Amino acid sequence: MLEGGCFCGRIRFAVGEVFDCVYCHCSECRRTHGAALPLFVVVEADKFTLSGDPPAAFRRAHGHHCFCPTCGTNLSYRGDGSAYVSISHGAFDRAEDIRPLAHQFWPLRLPWLDLHDDLPKFEGNTLSHPATRRR
């Protein structure tokens, strides 16, 4: 069981297992996270549990972005009809235990961002299953 929460501690979460861990280069994620390269831990929605105060939600084009209304910590995103939740990597208590596995929206990366990793790079948000990827 992996756990995490917001900065002020009012919202906590637990996940049963990690399905994927992906850097996102899209402009929406950059704006909602205030970062050049947000990293998300993807889990099955039914293996994600919240406790404490309820998060606030902001409607995006195809889903909901959730955050703490008190401290502003970005917590998660769930696309409409998706069986998965993307949780902000930095919100995990032991983020160092969860390694990135891929890049999505690679063509939209910032032109000055110079990356030299060997992770798979995908054009959009349709990624191959993590078990089938080669590094």
C-alpha cells in the first residue's frame, strides 16, 4: 500500500498498486501543476481511496483535476469515463519509490527541456501497456 496526501495534511490517499508512472508534456498539465514537466502515478480508480477532507475539483476539457482547497496541492486527474486516476507523483509520502516509466505528449515538450533518458516516448495519451514496453 502506497500513501500520500496534500501539503497541509487535510487530505490523504492510499493506492493498492501502481499501474504506470508517466511524465506529461501537455500544456494543460503544465498549467494545472505549475511545472515544466509534471509526473503522474497512474492507478486503477477502484484501488484509490481518499480520507480526510474532500478535495476541490476543477473541470477540464475531458475530466476533473482535484486539489486541496486549503493548501492548493495538486492531487489527481481523472478523465471522463476512465478506469484510471492519475495522481501527482510529488504527493506520495515516498515518491522516491515510484520510478517514471514513459513520456506522453512528447511532441509538445518545451523546446528548451533537454532530456536524455531512455524512457519510451508517446505522441499522445494512448500508451502501450507498461508490461509490454522495452527500455
